[in-house]
Amino acid sequence: MTAQLTVLAIAGSLRRLSYNAAALRAAQELAPAGMTIEIFDQLGDIPLYDEDLREKGLPPAVETLRARIKAADGLLIATPEYNYSVPGVLKNAIDWASRPPEQPFDGKPIALLGASPGGFGTVRAQLHLRQVFIYLNGLVLSRPEVMIPQAHAKFDADGRLTDEKTREFLQALLVSFKAWIERSPR
């Protein structure tokens, strides 16, 4: 029998009606048996990265983020795409969490997805995140890739993912991610 896996999910948007936060709520519904997805909701509490501030000690929201990443079996990130790249708020959180000692991304299984009202569905932002995690030695799942273009047509006014094909893609990602976590050394 496989132990229950805990996945920490982070939406790279602070917007109240974020499609990426909605995609993570859908992931919670679609998670395979044996996987629990917990959403980190303190991204807005993390200050802008400042080495002078870090030298005084990690801010509480950063301490919480680092501890939750470390404790999780895997990390699921849903990112929007701003100006062909990763939103500043998400990159800022990664920069804070990755500071020594013992940065928590090292050897951590990671899966990416993203939703956007545009036609490319966060392709470039996800590529940039992959590049960041190469340096941090995060174990990013290669496939399946989930990019949700035209997100405004795939979520209802309550933020529920209504597009059945996208739900299938998301569920396939989660099944693959569970297997990825189980194969990864822990």
C-alpha cells in the first residue's frame, strides 16, 4: 500500500479570480487516490527580496513557505505568463525560498501548469520556470505539459474548470506527477 502523498500547490498570481488558483482548486478535486493537494495562500505576504532584510532573518511567510515545501512530497506550480515570463510575485517567492541554508527545492519533484486568457497558455513562463529549477536542482516533470489557453472560456464565473478536455489533461498530469513523486528518491 502506498503512503498518502502531500503536494504543496502555489498559484503565481495574487488576483482574487485567478485562473491559476482556480486550476489548483480543480487539481484538488482531480487528484488521484493517495494524493492530497494543499494550496499555499500566503504569496502576497512575502516581501520583495532584499538581502539586507534576509540578513536580519527570514520573514514569517518565507519561513512558512520553506517549511511547507520541505515537508511536501512534491510541488505543483500554476503560473500565469506576464511579458513572456514568470510573474514577479512567483519569482520573488522562489528567490526567497531558495536562499541558503538548505534550499528546499533540491531534489524536490515539481510539476508545472499554467492558465492564460491568451492563445499560448503560459508556454514561455513554464520554460523559464524549468530553467530556474535546473539551477535549484528541482526534479521537474517533463510530460504531460498542461497549458490552458483561452482560460476565460474554460472556467465559469465561480472559478470552476468546466472544460472537460482540460480536466482530462489536468488529471493526466496529476497521475503522472504521482508516479514521478513515487519514483523520486526521498
